[in-house]
Amino acid sequence: MTKIALVTGGTRGIGAAISMALKNAGHTVAATYAGNDEAAAKFKEETGIHVYKWDVGDFDACAKGVADVVQDLGNVDILINNAGITRDGGFSRMTKDMWDAVMTTNLSSNFNMSKAVFDSMKSNKYGRIICISSINGQKGQIGQVNYSAAKAGTFGFVKALAQEGARHGITVNAIAPGYVATEMVKAVPADIVEKIIKGIPIGRLGEADEIANAVAYLISDGASFITGSTLTINGGQYMV
């Protein structure tokens, strides 16, 4: 049965791959973006996926944005909290603004977006919420105190909300990708990427489609007994 799926940060990188995977699975997809109008317009034209612009770190903007999606497409059945940013720097040089920006976009957005859809999921006795975390939320990373903290906080959010949603037919899970061959990673100097790959037992970067395929599984009926879990996808770089 066709569901309404909402993917934050869903027009580029891993988010775009997730949006496409859910569309290919037969769902109606809405993808949000924050600032790149040109990329979003191109994505919409090429895929036919609905796009919406708002800041997932803004609680009121999320409430309004979700209301617009509901009016256009119907109640949201599937929420993928994928949007995220980095503001990297050594701790001595990390400013409060750098901390706040990452915590707001990468962690508070999980609350903002989930809050906007949770009650309707409860009423419908069905829901799928997946939060995209990171390997660096599991192991930490130099220069990413803010990012690692936000991504680690996502695991606690998922475990707690999963317990509240379970009796209402709502599953809540996390995916922790390792290093994936997105535009952001490809922009890293080649010698650094080579060092990263040397630390991955499988010997390569991940592909965005591999993360998207995992999302497609976790929202499927076949995964209805999985909730409060973290699926680690990192080529063996960090095993938990």
C-alpha cells in the first residue's frame, strides 16, 4: 500500500538516494531542503519528487512545513530524519555558535520533525521513523565534538521514542553510516580519503544507495518487529 514519506535533507547525497528508494518502493515522497534552491529544483525536475523548503532546526517551521505536506499529500506515515550539517574544528577553537548550529540541526531536528507527525501516527496506529546518525556518534571523532555529541544523542532519542511508539504501531530506529561517497566526502583531499579507506576493512567508501536500501528495509512490513535499534553500516570500520 502506498504511504506518504517525508525525507529531511532529501534532495542531495544520502537523502536524495533515500527519497528515490522510497519512491521506487511505491511511496509518495516529500523531500525537504534548507538552502540550495537550484539543486532542489533540479532534483524535482529529474525525479518528480515533491520538494519543500524549511529549516529543520526551527520548531515552528517544521510544524508549518509538515502541515503543508499533509495538506498537499496526506498524513505522513514515514519520517526519515536525515538532514544534518557539520561545523568542524578543534575543541579549543570551537565556538558556541558552532556547537549550537550542529546541535540544533542534527539533534533538535529529530524532536521538531517527529513531534510534528507523531500524534497522527498514533491516531492511525502506524508509523515509521528513522533517524540517520553516524559512525562518529558511536566512536567519536577529533574536531567533531559538536557533531559526535549530536549524533550520539540521536541514539538515546530513538531508544526512548521507540518505547512510546511501540504500542501504537510506530517503529523508531537509527542508521549509523560510515564514510559514504557523497559530494561532501569526495571534496575531501585525495590523500585524506585514501587514509580513511585504509581504515575500512571492506576497502572502499560506502554508496548512498546502500544506506537507502537499509532505510527501505526498515520501513517495510518485514521489519515491523525491529524498533529501538541501530543499524551500523560502515564496512567494518567500527564494530559494535
